[in-house]
Amino acid sequence: MSLDAADITTAIALVLIIEGMLPFLSPTVWRDTFERLVRMSDGQIRFFGLSSMLVGLVVLLFLC
């Protein structure tokens, strides 16, 4: 399986669409969540980021 520029562009576009859904549909919830995120320590944010990457990797492995 090879990735070309169209695949990468599509993936980035999908990420932007998904990321934009919560602030568009419920800006109050998004703002509250963002405020809680700002109050987290660096270690907590890194753990959240690592967890998100691992879940994404597992999903990719199951789909491909």
C-alpha cells in the first residue's frame, strides 16, 4: 500500500472536518473542554496525545 499526495490531502481534510464539528455544533462545550485542557499539566497533555496516537494507530491497523 502506498500513499500519494491525494491520500494525505484527504486525510488532512477529514481531520479538519472532524476537529471542526464540536466547535460548530456546541461552542459552549468546546470552550469548557478547551479551558480544562489549558489547566492540565504538560504530562497530562502528553499522555492524552500519546493515547490518541495509539488509538489511531490501532484503528489504522485494523482497517488496513
